[in-house]
Amino acid sequence: MLKILDSAIPVACWSCSVAHNESTLFCPNCSKIQPPPGGDYFSVFGLEPRLHLDLDILEREFHRLSRKLHPDRFARAGENEKQWSLADTALLNDAYRTLKDPLRRTQYLLKLHGAEIGEEHAGRDPQKDAKDPVRVLPDLLEEVFDLNMQLEELRTERKAGAADPQLTVALEAARSKFEGLLKVVDDDLHAQWRVWDAGSESERRAAQNRMVALLDQRRYLSHLLRDVTETLGAE
Ligand SMILES: [Zn+2]
């Protein structure tokens, strides 16, 4: 059921016919380039699907494979191999971009395990969903409400040409507070990474649910902070 398991399916090399792991870009037997593999992004780099990733290995493998896929190496190759080198390069770049970024990596791995994240929640309006503090931050409902009121007030006062300096001070304090909350969410997210990587099946499921909620909170808080910074900066 999990797409992640597909990476173990052996396929035969088009050139030498020896079976190899589906996720490899080059045949381990004859070294010939292979069509874009169907496995997950982790297996492209020969990495275990984990949230704590050895970024040195990731980067080293990325550069090694990029060099091997360089178009110059396929100048005299057949048409198929030329096409595959382009398609494999695109896949390699996507995989690298996704895995090196902690948030993208988390979302990607959770989605592989069937999690519905953010805008992809079935049957929900994404616009409305992203602005729904009742669901995302029930404990902070009052603070979020106050903050949005103050933002609206500042915009109105600025339009009228007279902004209350106290309001700016209050909004700067609120910004610090919400930045602190974002840090708490990130710390929690990293703690859940450890559980997910090392935990039992049930611990992993609990960590996954927690991370989906944390990613929602992160998205909401980032949105809010951007709003505050833009409004404060627009003098
Ligand atoms: Zn081969």
C-alpha cells in the first residue's frame, strides 16, 4: 500500500538484462543509464527513508550523480539514453530540493505514508482552511483575534494619516511572541522526527498525526507573521 515499498521491486537492465533495484539511475552491473526510476526520492540517493538525514551523504551523492548525468557524457549516446539523462536529471534535482529542506522532507515522507497535509485535506476549502485558527490553534484563539484586530486598526489609522505609536509597540511585542511560538512548533517537530525515525508502528503513527497538526500550525503562524511584518513595514 505504501509507495515506499515499491523501491525494492527489481527490474531488468535494458542493456545487460541483469536485474537491479528499481530506484537506481545507473545499472550496477554494466553502468548504463536507466530510465527514470519509480521508487521514492530517498532511494535515488541510496538513503533510508528517515526524517533525520545525513545531509553530507545527500549532497555528495547529488553531486556525484549530477556529474554522471551531465549532457556532455551522452553526446554520442543513443536517443533513449539522451532522453533518460534529461529526465533523470530533472528527477534528481526534484529529489534533492525536496530532501535537503527539512519541511519539504517532512511533508514528502508523511505523504508517502498516506498523510493528508494542509491544502490537500479532502473536502476542505484551502483558502478558508488556512485562515481557520479554531482548527489550527485553538489555544491561541484570543491572541490571534486580538492581533488581527490590532493589524486592522493600524491599517485604518495609517490610511487616515495618524498611527498610534502604542499600537506599533503592541504589534512588535505580538510579533516576538508569535516568533517564539513558531520556534516551539519547530522544536516539537524535531522531537517528533526522532520518534518517527526510531519508534514502533503505533508511536510512529502518533508522531505522524502530531506532525500533520504541527505543519498546519507552522503554516498558519508563518502566514500571520508575514502579515504583521508587512503591515509594520508599510509606513
Ligand atoms: Zn546493465
